[in-house]
Amino acid sequence: VNPLPISPPSWEKCPQHWETARLVGWKRKDMKVLDRVMYRESRCISKVHNPLDPMTGSRGLTQINGFWHKILKQRAIIGSADDLYNPTTNLRAALLIHSIQVADTGWGWSPWAIERH
């Protein structure tokens, strides 16, 4: 259970997405890294597209690339890649990707090249 509302801490760079992330299921313990990912990948701007990334580029707050589209469609997270420009959809997709990685490798942040400390 994610208690709401929670004010973003002073370190947060993407406070406008804090509540949405919590509503889609991100846990408090993951918010610091998620914030870092959103800022590094998109500067907190949901409509960002990087066409240079492999597999049709990366989209949205967390810059999800085409590698994940089939899985996201199978799980009914997206209908098309452009759905990833929606902050709620993007954060829900990122949570699924994170969860898959945790189950497979024990570390959910590898798709964003975040190393364990």
C-alpha cells in the first residue's frame, strides 16, 4: 500500500510526477532512483523522443525503447509506442519493466544503466 498524499522531498528533480508514480504503484524506497532516471532520461518532460536509440527509439519520461513494446502490448499497458508519451502510462510501463528485471536478475534498474551501490 502506498499512502498518499506525500510531499516530494527537497532532493526531487521531477516533483510534478511524484504523485503519478506513487499512484501507479512505485514504492517509496524506489522513488529516489526513479526520480534520477526521469531527470537523466527526459529532464522530466513526458513528450521526449530519442530516435537514435535502437528499436524505433526511446519515448517518454523514462525513455522506454522498442525492445519492451511487445511485452507492454501483451500486458495491455500500451496500444502503440506513442502511448509512452503519457506520464501515467510511461510510469506504469517502467514499473512493469522494473518488476520484470527484479524477478529475472534481482536488480530492476539495469534497463536504465543504474548500477548497484
